[in-house]
Amino acid sequence: MPLLDRNGLKPDEWTISEDGTADAPRILVAFDHLKDALSGNGRGRRIGVTIANTLKSDALVPYLNDIDLVSIAFPSYGDGRGFSIAKQLRRAGFKGTLRASGPLIADQFAYALACGFDEIDLPQAQAARQPVEHWLKAAASISNTYQRGFGEQNILDARRAARLAGK
Amino acid sequence: MYRYDEFDARFVRERVAQFRDQVARRLDGSLNEDEFKPLRLKNGVYLQLHAYMLRIAVPYGTLSSRQLRQLALIGEKYDRGYGHFTTRTNMQFNWPRLRDVPEILDLLADVEMHCIQTSGNCIRNVTADHFAGIAADEIEDPRPTAELIRQWSSFHPEFDYLPRKFKIAVTGAARDRAVVRAHDIGLRILRNAKGEIGYEVMVGGGLGRTPMIAKTIRGFLPKTDLLAYLEAVLRVYNLEGRRDNKYKARVKIMVHEIGAEEFARRVEAEFAQLDGPAIAADPQEVARIAAYFAPPAYETLPARSARFETAKAENRAFATWASVNLFPHKVPGYAAAVISLKGIGDAPGDITSEQMRVVADLAETYSLDELRITHAQNVVLPYVKKDDLFIIWQKLVDAGLATANAGLITDIIACPGLDYCSLATARSIPIAQALAHRFADEKRQLEIGELNIKISGCINACGHHHVGHIGILGLEKSGQESYQITLGGDATETAAIGEILGPGVPADDVPDAIERIVSVYLAHRTAGETFIEAVRRLGLAPFKAAFLEKTHAPA
Ligand code: SF4
């Protein structure tokens, strides 16, 4: 399925292997098999995990140093739980790749990035209707928002900087 | 009042451009209707019974003359020459065309206004006490807090796809005029034993089909922790609020199901992990916002205005209006004047473009260029010198805006109902009109005294009927409108949900039914006892008996 990040479309280097048995350099396993996949990982494979948006982020915390990617499911674009899970995983110190997987819409791209996601894994049909240019444009449509701690810049800190610079 | 800086201005302009682009993508098919719907809702565009409706945010009910004039212009140019103030102090236009919406948004941006998050499953426009800054019982003006929350909640990346809508209200006074306990989050500014100012945080209030009074989950929250604490509440709700059933998705259901204590525990656990100072607005930013709400340059005036007293003595109608529609101002010689949008026979909350201009002119000349919209769908001139009241009243009379009924039985709150709303099960405006006609007599209204009637056209309760002293809910029963009447609701700091009196009555019988209820009060009240006090003392029984007396002979 098409994968995109803040620079545009990109190839997906991960192989889905729910039970973790596939012999590939990067495998994406289901959360239920994560423990096994990690303990039997003598082959130097990189391991990522796919999770439902009902999983408590605490359940992933013990593994965060050992995995390279977390793919959070978005069952529909209207279900925003994944944004909060991403935020919590980043807070817990996860430095790997965060992927949002599901029928998001271009107008959510900026939110996803601000909450700590790196990439979006879109269903084919969605990607066909909403070409990558729409996503890149939508991500840039609002240049600055008011929340601190979401993304690199925000209006509050910009105001503060202006104050310190003597306006 | 708050003024946009360059960042606010750019933000709103970009939002307009973004919506234009969203409309274009809907039209070329890259967004399907399902995908477009939440995007237009988050910009206040509803598809109603007859047309699109546009809901414009009036943050915490504060408007300048210039802004109201712009609304008048929009009403004229894109609607039918009038607008409608809602119970959340927003303005609604019922007849704009979708293709005109981006243009309207541009006009709004010209006067520092927008439609951001006036609908949809996100944090809605923040409301506050309409007498903020002028009430004597105020601990701190709630508007700086409300403005801080307005900014923080705008386009919040994490909280724009919540299980359901989310409403926040703030009061800074002992007396709750903002119905904070009927909101998803209610904030009350208070002082603790050490004299520090902070917030009581209440969560899980709401009306709709499952009315609930919010529960306090934090008795005292230091001011600096506000945004971090809100983030914690919203995160817990976003992650754990129900999404399986739209009618169970509000935070009130979650609070009810797991209990306020458990909800508070989860919020505190999340809050404990947050880096508060990294989320909070720094003190200079808080001070920057607060400075916009600093008390205006009041004149030093005697408490008593000879001109005002003389005018009252000479003009009975003015004296009546003054006794009903004025609110005491904390500064001597000033008053806040309520302009009723409940003229007998009018649709509650409706105001013509012409009237908007009259009101805007009055605010400019006599009220430091500022006005407020109340959740009771009226307008307030907040900074009026008593000396000027008589001339203001005369101009209001000319504009058909001098109805002396603020807080009285004909000051009825009603939602748009079946006349406009696609969700309605019954009409509400015509019921309000019939009741207003029934109780139009000024003397009688005064004799009855303070009494709030609130009417909703369906179970969604936009007319707040649950917290009306008398609530009227329009339902549909086998193809007929049927009105369920509740008694004893309270929208203040003693918030309560009204109780159902008996089976529903047809539209034509509503005025008689209300009449019978009022008669019980008049017959049993003690000296000085208001309607709601009498209901509390007497209980439901005598009212129920009178209500049932005639209503349900044959079914
Ligand atoms: S209460 Fe019902 S009828 Fe009235 S405005 Fe709300 S949804 Fe529409």
C-alpha cells in the first residue's frame, strides 16, 4: 500500500509477518507475537510492530528500545485515538519510526506529524483519490498553531521569541 | 477585548484558504462526501432542512461594534437580512449558499472572526459568564482564561477527532451565569486558603438525551497547570471515551460509567507524566492576553444618577425596563443593560441586520464599543453610564428592542427546532411564540417574576430544556408533535435537571399547561419567593396534580 512521509511517497521496506516467522531484513509483527519475535531474533532482523488503537501505550513501553517501528491502526479517519497513542509513545522515549496505517485524509497529515508520526500507510483507493501533492499541500496549509510540544514550532514560542528580541 | 496579533491573523487567513481548498477538493471528487463532512462541520457548515447553515464563533460571547456590523452585512448580503444567536453565544445564518462560504469567511477574517470548531467532534467555542469583568461577585475575569483556551484548542493536532463534541465553559464568579456544570469541562475560578487563584475543574456535564451535571475532579488547580491539565483530561477522553455508539460518546457517559473518582485518577496519572512548564503558556503570554481584558478607563461617577432617576419617575415604561433589564455594575454610576431578543412573537435569538447596526451604534457610543451575547440568546451592553440609559432605551424602543423581559417568563430560550433543524422532532419557535403571547402582559410577567422557560425541538436539547425552571421538549408521537414538560431545572451554581411532570401534550395545549403550573406557584408562594424556590419547597406533587388535571382525560 502507498506509503508517504513529509517528503512524499517512499518505498515500504517492511515485510508484514504477523507471527514474526518471515525471513526478511525488516519484519512487522502483530503485537501478540512481538515478545516471541524479539526473543527469537538471532538473525539480526529489524522488528516493528502493528498495534490496534485500543492497545494501551504502556503495554509497548518495555519493548520500545528493541523495536524500530510502531504502526498504529486508524480504522477510520474519524477515530483519533492513534494521535494520542503516538504522543504517549514519543513521551515514553520511542525514537524509531511511527507509522499511521489506515484511511486517513490529507487534512490530517499535519496533525499526524505534529503528534509524532513519521509516515502514513494509505489504502490504495484513498491514495488514488488523494494524490501525494494534496498531502504535501495540506500539511503546509497552516504554518503555525498554538500548542506547545507538538512539532518544532508554535505560536506561543514564536511570540516569546519576539518578546525576547524586543519585538 | 482581545485583538489579533500577526500570528492570530495569519492563522485565520490560512484557515480560510484551507477551507477554500477543501471545498475545491470536494467538488473535484478527491474528497468524498463522508470525508468532507467533518471538515465542513469543523468550519461551522451544516446541511440543514432547507439549506446550509453557517455557525460563526463568538468566543465567550464578546463582540465589538465593528464585528457586529460585519455580521449585519453578511446577513444582508448572503442571508435574508437577519441572523440568529444560539445558546452557545454563536451566530447562525440559516440561508447561505455553500459556494459563498469562503467569501463570508474572508469577511469574518477582516474583523478577526472565524467559524473554527463551531461544530464537529472537537473542542468547541469556549463560553464564559456574559457579565465577566463587570459583576461584583467576580474573583477574576474569566475571559483571559477563555481566550487562552480558545487559542490552545484551535486546531489541536491531537484533539480534533474526538469521540464526540467537547464544550468548555468558564466562570470567574460565585454565581454561575455560564452554566458550567452542563459542560464537558466547567472551570470555576476560585481562591484557595493561601489566597492563590486557581480553578475548580468539573467534568462530564452535558444535556442531550442523557442529561448530567458535571462532577468536580479537582478542587483546586493552580492557574499555571491549566493547559497541561486540560491536555490530560482530553487525552484520557480521546483514548478511552466510547466510540461504539454516538449517543454514548460524550465524556459525561465515560465519567458516569467509570465514576468521577476513577476518571479523576486516570487524569491525574496522565497529568503526573506531563511536563507542565513545557505545555503551559509562559507568564508573559498569560499577561499579554490578560492585558486586553484590563478594566476600561471608567469615569468617576456618583452611584446615583439624577438623570436616570428623573427619567424613571417620568416614564413608567422606561422604569419597568430599567427594573427588569439592568444588571448591577461593580463600578459606581454604571450599569449593564440587557437587550432582549425575545420580543413578543419574535423567534428567540433572532436579530435583523438593521437591529444589529442599531445595537452596534449604541455599543460604540455608550458602551466602550463592546457588547456581549448571553447563553439566554440576548445581547448585553456592558459598560453603560446610568446617565445614558434613558436615551439608549429610547433608541431601543425605536428599533423594537426594548422588551422588558430579561429573566422573566417570556425571556424564553428556544432552539431552531423543526423550522430549520434537520434533527428536530417538533417545532420549538412557534411554541415560544405562543407562550410569549399568552404571558405578554407586562404587569403579569412582573408579578410572576423570575422564571426561565427553555424549549428544545428534540432530545439533543440545544434549548437546554433540562435546566429550565420549566423545560419543554418537543417529541414526535405517531406523527403528532408532543411536548414533554419538566419542572425544577436549574442552570446556575445549584444546577439541577428538571423532572418530567407527566405525559406529553399537543402543541396547542402547551400554553394552558404552563398556565396551570404558574397558577400553582402564584397560589402557594410565600412573600418574595421565586418560582424555582417555591418548586424546591413544595416539591413536584402540587404542580403535577395541576398539570394532569386536564391534560390527560382521554388519551
Ligand atoms: S434540540 Fe434538536 S431540534 Fe433543537 S436545534 Fe438541537 S438538534 Fe435541532
